[in-house]
Amino acid sequence: MDRIPEPDLMDDPAQAEAYHRADFTEAHEHFVTLFRQLFEAGSWAGPVLDLGCGTADVTRRFARVFDDQPIHGVDGAEAMLRLGREMLEWEGLNCRVELFCRYLPVDQLPEPRYGAVISNSLLHHLQDPLTLWSVIRRFAAPGAPILVMDLLRPATSERAAELVALHAAGEAEILRRDFFNSLCAAYRPHEVEQQIREAGLEGIDVTTVSDRHWIAWGRA
């Protein structure tokens, strides 16, 4: 199946609310667990940059585990960020986690360099995938851990529909629709490897970690 792009931003309030209410526990906890497994404690220090943070579900899970690190979440959708800020305040994490509305690519962020860079489910939204990798290269401090996770485009649209039925059966219709479209817009590992080479990043490996996810990981 050829890639079918989808819109860069998810700034519709109903869409944002559906994502905020959805249960992403399995995938998002897996993301944080993978980071802990891949990068030895004490081998890095914040601040942490979360690119495409959305409603900040991964951001706050990361913050709870790494409770001594400041984190900056960046997303282009203010509707998503508004819900994320409310949740961070409710959990008392807003003193350490800040969310910023920025549309990639960017030349400036609150910090010139970050001690770790993470990103979950952003790449498939980008019309130019090199946008993500160039921002990582620009803002990751030398030796900073990098972990990117995103969806894996299936071989057929029928397989995409099967994955939606398997993993999002109980979710709202708007979420099921977006999940299907995101699977169709996702990249495959060999495409991601080519993007990383073109961006001039070295030491980044790409690994499939589930029936619908790959990760790119390494150090800047």
C-alpha cells in the first residue's frame, strides 16, 4: 500500500477531546518503558524536549517516571495543548512541564539544546519527514538520548482496518477514523532509515516493536 498523507495538524476541538479521552495506556507506557530500557539512568540529564506532544499524555507519563527532569512539550495544535495544560495542572506537574505551541520546523525553542529528545506519533503527520529529523539534529545536545516512536504502515488497507478493529474497537468513531488514516499515512522502517541518513544523523537505529509501531533510537 502506498502512503496516503493526512493533515499536519489535529486542531479540531472534537478531535482533541476524543484523543484526550482515549485510552493510550499500552502504547504510551511502552514508550516510557523503552526509554528506560535503552538509556541507562544517570547517563543523561534534561531538559527534555517532546516533539508533537499533543495532549501531553506521553509527556506527563515521562515526567512521572523521570521526576527530576524539566520537560518542554511542543505541538502545533493549540486545542491539544489546552487539554494537556489542564491535565498537567491537575496532576501538579505544571511546575516542571511546560507546553509550547510551535509549528515545525522551528529555529528557536526555549532552550538552545536539550539533554534528551522524544517524539511519539508525529512523523506520519508531516508532509516532509525530514522536518522532524532536522529539528532533532538542531536541538539535541551532543550525546543526548533520542527516542522516536511512530506507526508502521501495513501492507494493505484491509490490514489497516484489522488493526483498527483490534486496537480501537471501543473508541469513538472519530478516533477510529483517525487511526485508520494515520496507519495509511505512516512510514515503514526502511523509509525511516533513509530519512535519517538524508538528515545526516548517525548512530540511530530503527526497530519494529509491535504489530503497529517502530522506534528510532540512539544518541545525538
